Amino acid sequence: MPTLLIATNNAGKVEEFRELLEGSGWEIVSPSDLGLTLEVEESGLTYAENARLKAEAFSLASGLAALADDSGLEVDDLNGEPGALHHINGWDGRDQDERIQILLDAMDDVSPPLRTARFRSVIVVVFPHGQVIEQEGTVEGVIAPFPAGEGGFGYDPVFLPEGSSRTMAQLSASEKNRISHRGVAARLLIPRLRELAVAG
């Protein structure tokens, strides 16, 4: 079975990908499994650029196929911010609670029908021989008036997926994986990974 390195130092994200990519035909490993320590600057202007930067760096360092994703929250009333440029436009550098409060403050006078938003994820896989595959997934929803739930990370406590009365942070891991932006992208990616695993 070929090996696929998840290009992140976030243990929670590695475990999420282990579940999402089950049945893909690849053995999933983390940088810590390989004793690999690597920090990659996300200097891209799009999710795809940032994901590719990470995947290329980890593939080069390990000699393995490497998968990276970049994702973000896009709030319609905030012109798509925080978005892919969250690291540039002032949404980073704070803890989760503070980032959530800044978001809620920015939307204080926005009525519920106009609090529409989406999570977007782009997954990029880079192979040692230079091949690159990419897939995108989104989940639509609205920004809740206050945080709820202990699960997930980032803006999950204030994101209500379309048709749900619970925030992303209130869902179980399996429930979240079924509907999440990362889950959608991973499921679209699996058939291609299976083909490549068989092709060797």
C-alpha cells in the first residue's frame, strides 16, 4: 500500500484525514510518524496556492506523496472575509475565542437572513514525480449569534450548517465529516487516489 503524508503539524487534522480517507488505498502517515518537523509559510493569495506550498514542501522533505489543505470561512456580509487572506488581513494572531468575538462584533447589526457564510476547503496532493491533483469542497450555512459546542476548531462554534440547528462544534466527528467542506473535498478526491494507488 503506498504512503500518503498529511502535510500538517495539527494532530487533530491528521486524525480527521485518517477518517476521511479511509478506503482510499493509501497508508496515511503524519510528519510526527516520520520524525519530520517542518514549518511552511502560507504566503499564497488563494487556498489552492497555500495548500500547494505546504504539500510541495512536505513531499520534497519526505520523498513521499503529500496532501495539504487550506480552508477558511467566507462571510458574505464581510465581503468574503476572513477568507483565504486571513493571515494577511488581520484575522490571525489571536486565540480562537478572540477571533470568534471579533467576528461576532463585526456582525452585531446584521439580521439573521443576511448572516450567510460558507466554509471552503481546497485539498492538494503533490507526488514526488511532480504530478499534482486538487479538489475543492464547500459547506453553506449562517453565522450564529453566539458560540455553542466544544468540538471542532476555528470558527466551528459559530457556524450553523444549512438546515441544522446545531453549530459545527456541536456535531460529532462523524456527523461533521459527512457534511464538512473538508469532507466534501476528500470524498471527491478518493476515486482519484484509488486509481493512483492501483496504478502504483
